[in-house]
Amino acid sequence: GMFDTLSQSLDKAWDIVRKDGKLTADNIKGPMREIRRALLEADVSLPTVRQFVKGVEEKCLGMRVVKGVSPDQQLVKVVHDQLVELMGGQQAELVTPDDGPQIILMAGLQGVGKTTACGKLALALQKQNKKVLLVATDVYRPAAIEQLKLLGERVNVPVFELGQQAKPADIAKQGLAKANKEKFDAVIIDTAGRLQIDDTMMGELREVKAAVKPTDTLLVVDAMTGQEAAGLVKSFHEAADLSGAILTKMDGDSRGGAALSVFAVSGRPIKYVGTGETMDALEPFYPDRISQRVLGMGDVVSLVERMQEGVQEEEATRMAKRMMENKFDYNDFLNQMRMMSRLGGLTSMIKMLPGMARVSEKQLWGAEKQFKKWEAMIGAMTDEEREDPDLLASSNTRRERVARESGEEETTVSEMVATFAAMRDNMRGMMGRMPGMGGMSNEQ
Ligand code: GDP
């Protein structure tokens, strides 16, 4: 399959650190060389590879040792995370407008599978119970309109066309008018492809785009073109402001570089991949699944995730103990926050903290942004204030000073003090109800 060679070359990287105790600046050099070579062989562009390797190195060195996880497993996890990031992180959905139909403009060079992708997408949207209209604006090749009509028949979706004499932008506009009038949910516009990028093609694409204001402008690229695919997405994006790409012929034996580097090079995500010639051979692009295919080690990735969660649990237990001893202070709180953000996933951590299920996450810390503020405010506290939370709770002057020194509003400081107190009470109450932990609670 597509990523076989890449997987095999990466295996060498894990082997190198397998016997070592942990990842160090020194022992990751060998695997980094292998990773670098593997990616270049897979046709990922050099700047992308450099950026990738640097990211992996940084993550490795900042990582703390997790019990039960070997260095090679840790490395697999880091490479996995970095691959997912490289491909844009989340799966990127098509844009769904608040009102009016989804309007998807399809662009691409000749022969990449653009018309086929129009048919596939029509079928996929239809499966979501959408009423879909295809619009044929490739007026240059006589066969193009016929081809789209044929595909339309196969997936049972009507095709709007005005023959070869009309202007593409006019066809698109009238197609959209029909869609609006007849309450279609989605319009897919096929545009003309050429062998090369040229000004005429770009000009026409921009005209059609201006005429219909698409919700998505997707470039269809062929995975077999390797590095070139990523470059094409970049130049089309610069010329015509794309919202994403569809990567076709993923079923072929390309080396995979395009899948890995489209987002990194163009800043635009792959939204779908084509995996065959039939109309149902279209899949959403999931960066994490692709990464697991590349690494061939989904089990290791989830093992490391589970172990990291184990560390979080230990930390939560330690914190619970501090609570029991009535010692939990702003220092603990800060440590806690730092560890959570390092491990990624404040939210998942919060769910593990005793008592937190009852407090809404949003109300408590909102997001990482909130944490930054807390960090600044705790940073502005004196040692005394950190160790004895009551000091801040009982003194206006102190809160004013913390606000001034952290650059936050006084109300923000008061909010933090109140949240901290609420959290403490909350946890104490819960602790009192836990078997074997009674005695602390004041809400008998
Ligand atoms: P266009 O010129 O960009 O509109 O390209 P077409 O849609 O006519 O496709 C060109 C050729 O590629 C056709 O033979 C398609 O069947 C084939 N094709 C399109 N997508 C895929 C794909 O995902 N996998 C494979 N194996 N072939 C594809």
C-alpha cells in the first residue's frame, strides 16, 4: 500500500532508541536521521521535513519519562502527534452555511480526477440526505459536459448545463439561481481544467468564484504527483483562495508525500481523498488515521496515551492528598495546570480531578487562554500569598496589587480567588463523602 515503504523506513528509527532508558538530545540524533530520510523518500518536501524534525526533537526533549513506556514507544507517540499536526490536526469538514445552499467550486488540472470527484462528492452529500445539483462549466472540451452528465446519471443527481457556447461564470450563476429557486441543499460546480496553470484558467476560476461566492473552493490534486501536489495547492491557493483540497488516487502506489505535505506547504487542509474509480470511493481525510497508517502502530500510540493518563491520575491523587491535609494552595494549583497543559488536554485532565464533574468546565477555566491569565496572576503573588490562599481572599489591597502586577482587571483577580475557593470547597465536600477519606467535610 501507499505508506508501506515509509512505515518500513521509520521502523529503523524506533529500533535505535529501543534499548535506551530515555530520550536524550544525544540518542535521538540517530532516529531523527532515519525519520528525515524516510520522509524525504516518501516525497515530502525538504522545508517540510526540516520543520517536522525540529518539532519532533523539541517534543522529545520536553517530554517527561512515563512509567511503563519505553523510549521508542514515546518516540512513536511524538512522531504520531507531529504527523497529525503536520496534516492540519482535525479532520476539516466542508463549510455549511447558515442559509442557502452549500456551494462547492471544484478546480484542478486536467486528468487529476476532478470530474470524477464531482460525482463522488455529489453522491456523498446525497447520502447525507441533501438535494444536490451538479453544474457543468467546462465549455472547452466537448466531452466534459457529457462526462459530468454520465456521472450525474450514475449517482442520480441532475446536471445543469448551457452547452458549450455560454460563459462559465454565467452558467454557474444560472445554476445557482436554479438551486436557490428549487431549494437544493448543495451545488457542485465543475470547472475547466488545463494541462498547466495559466492566467486564463486562473482568471476564469476567479470569475466563476466571484459570480457564485462558493462556500468551499476545492482543488483536486493527484496523489501520484508527489511533492508537486502540495506545490499546486499552494499556487492555486495564492491565486484563487482555496478552502481545501481533494487528493485523488490514494489507492495508487504513490509514496504518500502529498498526503503528508499539502497542509504544511499550502496552509490548506485536504478535506477528502479519492480511493478508486467508483463513485463511492471518496473518504474524509482524517490526519490521525493517516498517521496511524504511516506508523502502523496505532496500539503503541494508544498505549502511551493511556500511560500519560496514568500519570495524570497519580498527580490527581497527590493533589487530593494535599486537599485532605488542607494544604492545597496556589503553588499546587499552578503545578497542576502546568502539567496538564504540557500533557496536552486541559479538558481531559479536568474530568479526572475529583469533584470537577459537578462544575462546568467553561465556568471553571474556560480554555487554555484562561490558564495563561491564571498563570500571570499567580506569578504576581508573593510566596506567602501562594501558600495561604486566605490572604488574597481577605484583602482588597492584595488583590489590587496582584491585578496591577499581572496586568489583569481586579474583577478577574477576584474571579480567580472565588473560583479557587469554590473548587476547594467542592473538593473538600466530595472528599468527605468518599469511603475512607471522611473527616474533612463540613457538609456532613
Ligand atoms: P479530470 O480531467 O480531472 O476531470 O479527470 P477525470 O475525472 O476524468 O479522471 C481521470 C481518470 O482518473 C479517470 O480514468 C478516472 O477514473 C481516474 N480516477 C479519478 N479518481 C481516481 C481515484 O481516486 N483513484 C483511481 N484509481 N483513479 C481515479
